[in-house]
Amino acid sequence: MMLTYKSSYKTLEGTVLGSVLDFPGAIAYGQSLNEARENLASALRDMAETSLLMGEPLPIPDATVVDRDADLEEPIHLVLQAGPQVSLTVGVNTP
């Protein structure tokens, strides 16, 4: 199962800040866009895993959410694989 959330990035004073707009608390930063993407993917994976381990539902993706101050918005994919142990994979589309 794949859930597609929306990530946003903005640069402030040389640091790229990233957040998943429709997954509260999933935030990260990096010195470059690629580093921020990697860190945000890790944060999303950790947040999703924690929610599932606590028996909490994952937020429902909302494609309509926007950050008008963002320099860039793009999809971020969370792939869930169920079995004896849940497996989570996160990816972004990079140009």
C-alpha cells in the first residue's frame, strides 16, 4: 500500500527546511535540498512507524493542502508492507 503525502521546502538563511504538510510533526532540515529530502523521508518513516506501533492511524493524505511560502512542493511517498513485521519505505520524486 502506498500513501502519497505532500512535502514542502523553503530556504532560510542557507538552510533548507522541509515538512510533510499533511502529516503533522514530520519536519526536517538540511544544508541542501537533497539532504533535506533525505532527512524528511527519514522523519516521515519514523513518525509513521511510531504511530503504527502505538496503534494510532496514519493521517489521511490531503492533496489540497498548500504552503504558500514554500519554494517547492512535491509528493513524498510512504510505502507500507504488512506481514509478520511492518515495513516502511519512503521516497520522493527527484528531477
